[in-house]
Amino acid sequence: MNIWWIMLAGGALTFGMRLFFIYLFGRLEVPETMRRALRFVPPAVLSAIILPELLIRSGKLDLSLGNSRMAAGLVAVVVASITKNTLLTILAGVAALLILQFVM
């Protein structure tokens, strides 16, 4: 039963924090420079999560041609820059990873 209380408390805290900031930003005038800066937060966070998964293998930096994750990531970057479509980028990256892992 304790796990359920922990999950409910975590959900309530998360909801409360998000509601607080939505309410706060609805009441305050956010400077334009802050708005421009906040647009870069999601790409920065995603890069910090994804890049280590692509480049670090067994605790070491792996920039070799045998790194199928890095190659699939490069395919995804190319597709993203050409199409500007998130779904196609994800599908191309996953397909490239599956093909490369099968081949290698």
C-alpha cells in the first residue's frame, strides 16, 4: 500500500509544481529575452539525454564506425534536417538502428 501513497504523492507534487508555474506565468509578464531563452530548454535537455546514449558504450566514448547507435543518430539528424518532421525522424532513426544492428 505504501507504493500507492508514494505514487499519489509524487503525482500530486508534480501536478502542483506545474500548476504553480502555469498560474505564476499567467499572472506575471515574462520578459522577451526570457521567452527566447526558454525556447532552447527542450532541445538542450533532449540533447543531454540522447547524446550520451549515442556516443558512450561500456562507459567509454565510442566514435568508431562500429557504433550502430551513432550511425542511426546521424541518419536521424539528416532526415530531421531535410524533412523537419519529428515522426519521420524517429521512424528513420529506429529503422536505421534495427538495420545496422542486424547487419553488424
